[in-house]
Amino acid sequence: MTLHARPYTLQLKHPFTLATGSRRSTPCVLVEINALGVTGVGEASMPPYCGETIDSALAFLERAAHHLPPDPETALREGLSALAPILAEIDRIAPGNHAAKAAVDIALHDWLGRLLGAPCHALLGIPRGPVLPTSFTIGIAGREETAERVAEAAEFPILKVKLGGRDDCAIIEAVRSVTERPVRVDANQGWGEREEAARLVEWLAGQGVELVEQPFSPERFADTAWLRERSPIPLVGDESVRRLSDMAAAADAFDGVNIKLMKCTGMHEAHRMFREAQRLGLRTMLGCMTETSCGIGAALQLAPLAEWIDLDGSLLISNDPFTGVTFVNGRPMMPEGPGIGVSPLSQERRQQPDL
Ligand code: MG
């Protein structure tokens, strides 16, 4: 089994501003795993605030290449259960490196699905089921630009509006001046004093906001629990809940969790997080970073399990090097075909050159 990794910079259609900073591109590493004449694809998408870089991912992947299934024929016989010990071993190589680990996880799942001629959701025992509409992200911007972005997103029935600055009310007023669509708010850890947050969440609920994601910095569980007592709408943990091991603490503070492949090391652990959420009584969002259709296609395999879908990452970039993920009236379609159901665009058809 061989692993090939190459850097690829995701170009964002619009500068993307969150409470944590602004950027025009996202570093990414694309991975191919090949054995028995079959290739699986994966990706590590690494927004700078998550701490991984192209160099750290390439270094990790070089080490991970030595831990791939020594006998790919075993995977052919045993199916998905053959991957779990391999992924556990790769997880133990080094702490962190969540996106790099996800790239290997996705590529292995895709490879196995292609080898067996089955979509990953079927291998995972997840019924195909329709996927709910995704929210579409509106980054932090001025009043006019916010209204423009909302108009551009006319196809999408739900908006996810980034807040967490001084102008939160003005942003929501700008959105509400042009649309009555349901809005979800992501504060990206940007809120400070908790009494102020309680007043804001009350006001947001009155503006037809459905939920608030990550109001405070990740370690402020006690303040989040305090706010939950007072909030008329659900609070969803994102930066506070990266992996399965974070979920028990999250259940004491949040109503729901945002599960993302790039945070939790991939499809295997994400699937376990959905089961754990059910056990803990946590509601679930399936989210993403700015990613190619590879990461989105992989996440979609789990989409029938989620109550809220936030899988617009591939729509925010201008140089998606994969096809296979489509949206109809804001609803992502479960990709057709084996594995994660996406195909690399040929070199000539790419809109942008590689790094
Ligand atoms: Mg978030």
C-alpha cells in the first residue's frame, strides 16, 4: 500500500472573516492511497487557527505511511473492521495532527469502498436517506456586503451567520433587512461577558435565530452551562468539542455538538461521536472547514445521522479539484458511487494550478 501527499492551497471566493481572524486561502494537503490497483482519496484542510500546517501534515503523513495495512487483502476479507486497529495505531503516532489523520482515514475509507464496490455510508451501516439542506455561511462583513452575500446565497434555505464582534446586532439587522430565512449564528468563541451574552441570545432568539454555536472560548464550560440555563435557543459546541473524548464534558454545558471530520480525525471517529451524542442526549450538527468536495463527500456519508447540516465548505472555494458533490436547492446530494463518491478533476480541467 502506498501513500502520496501533495500540498494544495484552497482559494476562497471571498475573504473569510471570523471572530478569530480573516483569510483568503486555506492550506490543504491532498492524499492518495493505492493498493490492489485501487486508489482512495483524502484531504487535510487546515484553517490556521487549528494549529496544523502543510509542513506538519506532510511530516505526519510520511510517518503514517509506515502504518498502513501491511496486507491489503485482509481489508478485502474483513471490510471496515480491518481499518479500526490501523486508524488507532496512526492516532498513536503523535498527538494532535487531527486533519492529517483525517486525510488518511478518508483515503482508507474511500479505498476500501472502491475495492468492495460499496459507498462508505453502506459500509458504516448508515441508510442512504435524504440529506437535510445545508446552512450557507456568511462571514463577518459590513452591512452592505452582508446583504450582498445573503442575496448571493438565495438558493440556500438556511444561513449560518458568523458573529462574535462588536457589531453583532447590526449584522443580524443587515441580514433581516433582506431575508426572513432561518438563521443559525456562530459566535466562534467571540463573546465576552456572560450577562451581555445572555441579553444577546435572548435578542437573537427574537430575530428568528435557531441556535448559537460556540459563544465563548473553548475552556469556558461553566459560563456556557450558565448561559444554557438562560438561553431560549440551543447552544452548540464546536471549538470546545474536537474529539470523542471531549463529549462527556460538552454534555454538561451544550445542547449539541458540531462534528467535523477535520477536528475528530475522520469518518471512523465521527461515526462513534454520533453514537456517543445519542447516548449523552446531545443534538448533532455535521460541519466542515473550507474543504474540497473530497472532505464534503466523506462527511456526507454520515449526513443522515445529523439533525443540522453545515456542509458548504466546497462552495466557498474557487478551485475545487474534485467532482461528485452537488447541491439542489441548497440540499447536498449524497454522492453516487463507491467509496466517498468523488472523482479528482483531471489536471487540465483544474481552474487553478497546484502550489
Ligand atoms: Mg463553528
